[in-house]
Amino acid sequence: MNEKMKNRKKKILWLLIFVAVNVLVVGWTAYREFHVEDEPVRLTLGENGWGYLLLGFLCMAVILLAESLKFLRTASCLQEQLSFRDAFETVVLGKYYDAITPTGGGGQPFQMYWLHKKGLSTRGASNVAAAGFITRQLAVILLAIATFLLWKGDLQIEAIRYAAYAGLFFNAIPPLVEIAFSIKPEVIKALLAWVFRLGEKLHLLKDAEATLNAVIETLSQYHDGFFEIVKDKRLLFELMLLSFLCRIALCSIPFFVLRALGCEATYLHILATTIYIYAAVTLIPTPGNAGVSEGAFYLVFSEVGSSGIFWAMLIWRMICYYSLLLMGLIVLGKHTQRFIVKDKTSDEKTDPPD
């Protein structure tokens, strides 16, 4: 009971932090926009504004479609049965749990659970989710590296650049550890054991052995998924292609939002800047990087010469964050209602006749 109470208190604490950070950042940007500026900027769309907004929402649709196709393709290669609807709902729920859990770590475990619930074997559910995660992370890392090497444009706030470098480093650790574990598992086990024992001595961990066992179990699951895609070169190519498409679509949304509000910045400039922002905010453990994402967007893009950045920030987050929360709630609500109806029907059938 005490452990449950502690976990509940932690969840409440994270929720309060999440809400507080959002309120503070949005409140600060609103104050800056409407009270500090000489003339508050109203929400007005530029030429072809509605068309650009539609393209922004289409980017979100492309992301969900491509992620669903990744699951379908991997399941097919594993000879597992998965419908498009189940794949789509799994993607939506994975992103929903990523968006509401600190460090965004809740999506993959839930996807494994949900895929297994939808009829996939334990091995199949684990490998499908693992393949999707690993290829997505590799695409994020490779795209960020390419951007950092090829684009040296002015970010206005140099701290964003260095935060992006640090974010890329920490973002690269999980997939690199997974790949290294697939090649030299005993070496990685020994290294992790040493790190966790050190953490226990420094009172950063309560139980080094339990933490190590949990991490090794997770790495073993991803190990199988990694080899499933590596041994099929065509599958690996297709998953990486879809992963790059997802990431580019995600980083293109700010461009269409800014163009909708009259910004004249070029596509490559906004795309590269957005990649820097996403890399930088990965260091923040709030759910969905909430608060910091909004603040970074406002500070960076307020320098591109466009008015109404506050509105652009809100629309951008509505498209790529709050829409996922809404879709996740709809999917969960639909299945919750289905289970309630099923239970009622079952109870009626078992009721004795009068």
C-alpha cells in the first residue's frame, strides 16, 4: 500500500510540474506578445493561410500513416496478423503515452502490450514495437547529424545549438547501447552492472541488481527486434525510409504554420532550425518536453521577422502534440466503452431467469 501511495504521489507531482511549466511558459509568451510588444498581434492568416495550415495537418497524417505502415510491414515479415486499424491505434496510443510520461518512455512498453492484446505473439509484439522504435531513433540521429554538419545558419540563440549537440549525444545512447548489446551482450552487461553499482553507492539508485535485471530484459527484447530487421535488408531500408519521412514531416510542420501566418522564411531554414530545437529539448524530462518546446519555439522563431509567433507556437503544438493527446483519449475511450458494453452483455447472459 505504501509503495502504491508513493507511486501515486509521484504521478501527481509530475502532473503538477507538467501543468505548472505549461502555464508559466504560455503565460510568459502571452505576456511578451500582448504587453511587452508595442502593438499586440492578432491572429491573422497570410496569403494562402488556410492552405498552409492544411499542409501542416497533413504532415501529422503522414506521420501516423507512415508509422502504421512500419508496424504492418514488420508484422507481415514476422508472419503475424495485424490489421491497419489495429496498427494505427497502436501508433496513436504509443504517441499518447510518450506525450504523458516523463522522458517520453511510456509509448514502447504500451505498444508491446497493445499489440499482444490484439493477437500478436509475445515475440511478434515485442519485435514489431522494437523495430519501430529503433529505426525511428536511428532516423532522428542521422538526420540531426546531417543537419549539424551541413547547416551552420544563424540560430539567433547560440545556447540552442549547444543544447542540441548535448541532446543528440544523450538521444544516441539508447539505440547505441541496444546495438552494442546485440553484438557484445556480455560486455554491455558488465558495463551496465558497474554503472548501476556506482549509482547505488552514490544513492542515485535504490537497487542496482533489480535495475540491471529490468534493463537487461528490455535490451533482450530490443535485441530480437533489431536482428529481425537487420537480417532483412529490404525491410530495414523500407523502415528507415518511412522513419525519415516521419521525422521530416514532423519538422516541416513549423514551416507551414509560420507561412500560414505570413512568415517569408525559406523551407530549409525553418526545417534545420526545427531539427535543432527538437534535439535541444530532448534534455528536458517533462512529458512531451512540454513548456520548454513552446519556449524554445517562441524564442527562436520570434527572430525570423514574422509577427504572431505566439499564435504560431500554439497552432504548432495543437497540431503535433495536443492533437495526439486528443486522438489517444478517443481511442482509449472507444475501447473502454466497448469493454463496458461487453461486460454488461456478459452479465445479462449469466443472470438467472425470473
